[in-house]
Amino acid sequence: MPVRGFASFLISLSLVAGTAPAAPLDFNVRGELRNEYVDLQEGGGVNMVVPRLDYAVTPAWSLRVETPFVTSGPAFEGKDNESGFGDLLARVSYRAMKGDGFAAVVGGEFIFDTASKESLGYGKEIFAPLAYASIDLPHHDSVLFPLVQLYMTVGGDSSREDVHYTSLKAAVLTRWPDQLYSIVEPHVIVDHEHADRLGLMLEAEVGRFINRRLALWGRPGIGLYGDGLPQVYNWNLKAGVRYTF
């Protein structure tokens, strides 16, 4: 499988691509199921089981929906464990540019205040415009995915803290023998709600193709900088399965 075709199936955040060599960065239909545990700085933790569906309306337009089921840990906000539906996420993406070894996407996410219990969501309606690119690095059998996204509160519970921060990521996907791949992704946060303080996290994903449509993966992460920032965790661990239709 060529690097671009391989990468198109694995872009960590939102590109869902086809496998035809003539259109390696066209959107496609993909399903994912992941489990994620987050160990929080304020104590306790949160576990999420997240089904995700990416649907290609056209080769250049895609819709995404995530419907998380959330369980909060015993020490979170001083409460007992709580479980229920979390905040629904919807994303619209448009592939604005495509060239030889390059593509650029713009879009936006909407996070809706749908959590069944207060501890399981933001308590806010959030809009998060985004832009990212896919850049082939053929000499390293890799692909670079820089991303910028701004999260901002547009409604919700006035008693809950507003959300307003910029997220900067630069994932590098590398293909290895035996249908293995890796992703290294540093993640910088600029929290505008807290005096533009900086946070830094690092995640690394390792996965394997079972066949040309199905992949299994695991992704640990660690918080490196940003004491007290709500986006920065102590550590997290994700694992999941992806299937391209």
C-alpha cells in the first residue's frame, strides 16, 4: 500500500480517505469504536466509550458524529461514580485543497450540552473551527498532519466555566513493515480563559492493519506541562478499532 493510501486510512483526527491512487485524500465512510481513560489533575478520572461515524457526503465533504458513554471516577469533583450519555460531538469537514502529496481541510466541530449528568460533560455548547493539512514525507515513509483548532463557548449553563482555548497539534504518521504504523503527536494548548496559559501533552499511537479495511490501535498519552489547566491530564490511554467501508 502506498504511503498516501496508507495514511489516508489513519489520519488521527479527521481525514477519512479513499484507497484509489488517483484520489488518495478523498473522504470515505469509516466507523470507529474506542475506549479512553483519562487520569485527571484534579483527582479521579473519566472513562469514555466512544462510537464514531465518519460519513462522506461527497469526496470533498464529510460529516462526523461521536456519541460518548461516560463514567466519572470516584474522586472526580468529590462525587461517587456516575455514568451516562456524554456531550454529543458533530463535525463538518471540507477538503479545500489537494495536490501532489498535499491536502488541506477546513471545518468545524459542534459540541452539544447533552450529558445526562453534570459531571459527564462541559455544561456548555461549544463551537470549534479547525484547519489541518496532510503533507507527505516520502523519504521517511511518513506523513505530517499539522492542525489548529479554536474552542469557544456559544451557550449553555451560565454557572459552568466557559471554554475558550486554542489547540495546536503536529502528528507524524510512519509506516512500518508487517502492516504496522505509528503516530507521534505533540499537543499544545493555549488557554485563553486562563490568561493564555500554555499546556503541553504528548500522545503516541501504535496500530496494525488486520486487512485493508480493519485496523486495531492503542494510544497512551502524558501531560508534560500546564498544572491546573482543565485540558491537561496526568495521563490517558485509548484503544480502539477502525473500519473503512
